[in-house]
Amino acid sequence: MRLSQFHLATVKQVPADAEIASHRLMLRAGMIRKLASGLYTWSPLGLRVLRKVETIVREEMNRAGAIEMLMPSVQPKELWEETGRWQKFGGQLLKIKDRKQQEFCYGPTHEEVITDFARNELKSYRQLPVNFYQIQTKFRDEIRPRFGVMRAREFLMKDAYSFHLGAESLADTYAVMYQAYVRIFTRLGLAFRAVQADTGAIGGNTSHEFQVLADAGEDAIAFSDGSDYAANIEKAETLAPTAERPAATAPLQRVDTPTQKSIAEIAGFLQVLPQQCIKTLLVRGREGLVALCLRGDHEINQVKAAKLAELPGESVLASEEEIVAITGARPGFIGPVNLPDSLPVIVDRDAAVIADFVCGGNLDGIHYTGCNWERDARITRIADLRNVVEGDPSPDGKGLLHIARGIEVGHVFQLGQAYAKALNATVVDDQGKPQVMSMGCYGIGVSRIVAAAIEQRHDDAGIIWPEAMAPWRVAVCIINPKQDPAIHEAAEALYQLLQQRGIETVLDDRGLRPGGMFADMELIGIPHRVVVSERGLSAGTLEYRARQDSESRVITQNELLAILD
RNA sequence: CGGGGUAUAGCUCAGUCUGGUAGAGCGUUGCGUUUGGGACGCAAAAGUCGGGGGUUCGAAUCCCUCUGCCCCGACCA
């Protein structure tokens, strides 16, 4: 590509509301332009990168035996009512009407459509297993789109759905997809981790997320330094403490804490450590409120809490009015002592093994010290309620956990039979009997990968693409102030040579001054830069600089080819 | 959905408090001088000051209202 024939549109200034590096750099490089909240146009430059990712994803899906197809993005309401998700999906589902007032949604995902396809197309167990995929635009009406294409409303996704008779076949394809994902992210040149994940509302049993490691990531992941254990923090279990609870030594005492509400304030005021305090959260249970007790230095894990039998499948904090009505005290002064007998008290495993602790008094301005379980406060049940923290023992007993930030770019699920049952997707088995199929689903956020890669690989000057994602591998820059035809010819010859060798090259023939040209090539992250100028012309040498290097060096054309081959 | 902010040239923003000729930088166009890390000079084009309503002799500025966008929170594949 000759840059003079391309539309490169870099900018120096960028809106102040672009908060993270990838969003800023994609705007500055001119890869994307915002059309509306969460909606972005991909410029010619941005599209080149997007297509690189898409191509690798497609190649590896095909290699893994998946079959590409394409489903409509607009989907009829009736199909979504069959699975109950017309209501359940909530506000994220963009609902639209046609001229006849028929209702549709813009597809946020395609379980319904593919299962409908499968129930019509698949009749016999002999057709299984089969794995269909597409690469297509999705729309999810996010409450708060942010970070550019990282969390956009419209985005490009690869979604695959496999169909099986039996859990074993599903597990086999799941393993194949897992390996395909490892290949994809390895080929893309990204630092990533596959982590155990919560299956969430979708259900099913087994699930892994593929997380690109980056400080700006919205997810926290826990991984062991002594084994290959890795899990999303939503999922990561804590190990039950091995120590017994010490015997009580202190009497229960009321203390006045007129303004101290938070654990930090209480601990500071009473000169105790946060881990000697109990924090009590009241959440809405199936019947009335439920008390959840944690050690003061620990945080509630909403996903774990939502799974408690006493809760209705979600963990929602009680309102201040509800709390006052049942305890008589305002939030900040709640504790496990003297709670109504009807209220279940569920205690985290680590909170259950401390003695002589500090907790709220269920009276405004009052806390207790010297509080002890059983003697002063009831335990209905002990459970794992908290997030793991840095330094916790790994749940597999090997090593300690560390916490890192990640960007979720892929997610694989064993869905089981939920959708196939709802849509009555059956095939006949070898006995001629109809059987409900099992399903797996496998997603990759193609457009999000572009942002995640930048988040992981950039510096002050701009993007540092992995070679596999770069819009071009090599930039040939011409410095030719005197318009010497020999320089242009040399640059053109080099450009042609590289192209003929299958090396994607961009020729910067815009005639810019060197500073502007170099700044642009660094901003858009081209991995290799070659300068053709008067300096090396007679000697037949070139100036070469890799994107991540700080200095350029003089090399011959053959040396350049050796670097690029 | 709750709270906060913001909307002025293609972009980034002043100007609004205290009403009186629409501004700067960057970018764009033309001419000239330049040419190895985002050059300089001269000239030029470019605005329904988010929309609607009101107050006023006069509104970017004050009041009402609607909308878009951003941030924090809650919520959530």
C-alpha cells in the first residue's frame, strides 16, 4: 500500500474522556471514530487490524473442525419467548419493530437462532457431533458503554455452537475448542491466561475464560504460583482455614462509636486490626433478609453469595429502610448479636474462626468488643462467601494465589441441554428414539481483542503491534527533500521487492518531513521501519529500526530480508 | 435507574459568574521560504454558540424545558 493512496488520519489531540490507553491510541491513530455512545466506525486502518484478528480466528476454527455459517442479526421475538429470554435478558436486549409492528431484537448472541437451525437441520445422531460458527456483529445495549471498542454496544464476535449426544462428546469438543483458543491467542502474540469461570445465568457446569493480561482489565483473576490453577476471582474458592477457633477470653462489652461506621473507622478508633472485626451485610433472601458475616479485611463475593440456598439466585443488598425495620439500626452499626431468630446468619469460613471480635451492636452509635460466636452470636451456617486475596493458599493445595487484572477476550461453556430442551431440539439415537442434544458454546470478542492488544502493548509513542496483528509489517519511509528521482526509485524498488516476497509493506510516499512520518509510523505501531534516503543510497544501505527499539541501525538489504523472513 | 458534569469552527478548548461586534491552538486551503524527530512567514475559508421556549432595547452569557455525550454508583453476558 502506498500511503499517498490510503486514508491515514492520525490526530495529535484526542477527547479528554478517552480514559484508557487503547481507547486514546485507537482514536489518535485514526483506527476508529465514534458515531454515538458505544458505536464506532472502523476506518480503513482499523479494519486492516480487525481483519487480521478475524482471519486468524477463522483459520483456527476451521482447523479445529468447526463449520462457518452466517445467521441474521435481527431475530424474531417468538424465538426468544420460547427460551424465556425475551424477558430475562432485560434491558441489554435491543428490541425493534418492523412496519407491521412485529417485534424483533438485534441479536446479542445466537443460542436461540442456532438451536432453531439445529432442530430443523439435525435429525440423526449420525450427524453429530457438529460445531457451527459465525463471525458477526452483535448488539448489547450496555448500561454504560466505555473504553471505546473495549465495551461497545455494537461489536464483532466469533460465536460457535456445538451439538452432541451425551456429555462425553461435549467434553471432547470443549477440549478441542479450548486448544483452538490457546492457538489463536498464541498466534496473535498476546500474553493471556485461561481461567476457570463462573457459568453465570447461562448455566451448565464447565466454563473457562481467556483473559488478556493488562492492568486496565475490568476482571480480576487469581492464579497459583505452585500449580496451573487459575480462576476468575468470581469463581476462585477459598481454602477452609485449618486452625480451630480459639477459645473466648474477653467479655462481651458495649462501646460507644458515635460516628464510626466503616471497618477502617472502627478499627482505627478501637485500635484493633480489621481482621479482628466482623462486617455484617444484610441481603434480600427468599423470605425476608439474610445476614452475611465476613472478616473486616475481606470482601463479599457476590457470585458466591447469589448461589446460597437462602438467596433467590441473586445477591441484592437490603435498603436502609429494610435494615432499620429489622435491626433498629442504620447501616454501619449492624452485627450478628441479637439479630431476630428468623434471620439466617451465614458466616464466611474465615470469619467463623476468629474469637473476641468487634462487631456492630444493632443500635446506632454502638459496637461490641469481645464478641464470640455461639456464646454471643448465632451461626446458622458456615460458607465460602469472600473473594480470595493475594497470598491466600491455592484451592488445589499447591502454592499461593496471586491476583492480576485481565480483559476477557474469549469464553467457552459446556451449556448442556438447557436451550435444546427449551426449543425441543432432538435427534434420533441408534435405537431410533428421540434424544435432546447437548450443546457447547464458544465466544471470542474479535473487536475487543484489538483494544486488549493495545492495552497490553504500547508506549509513549503509540501502539506496538504483535506482528500478526499489525496493519502492515514493514513501513518504508522516504526522506527526499531535494526530490532526487534516484531516492524515489530505490524506495519504490524496495517496496516492490518486499511485496513480491509476500511481506505486507506500506510505502510512506506522502512527502512529509521526517518527524511527522516517524511519529505516525510509531503511533500506528508498524513493527519494522526502513528509511530510504540520500545517506545510504550510494553505499546501498538502509536504516532499520524495530518498533520496540530505541535506536536505528544501518543494514544492507539482505540483512533486512533476513530480519523479515 | 440514582448522583455529578458537559454541549461554542473539522479537533482540543477559552469566553458564560458580571448580557453589548464570535475567539485561541491544532487541522484545512493558497503563496513563499524550508527539509533527518510533529518547520516558519503571509493570506484565506470555516459557527443556527446542542434543540425549543421565555426575560431583555440587546442573550453563547440570565430563566424554563427537551436532547445528546461523559464520569461515579447500582445493575448485568
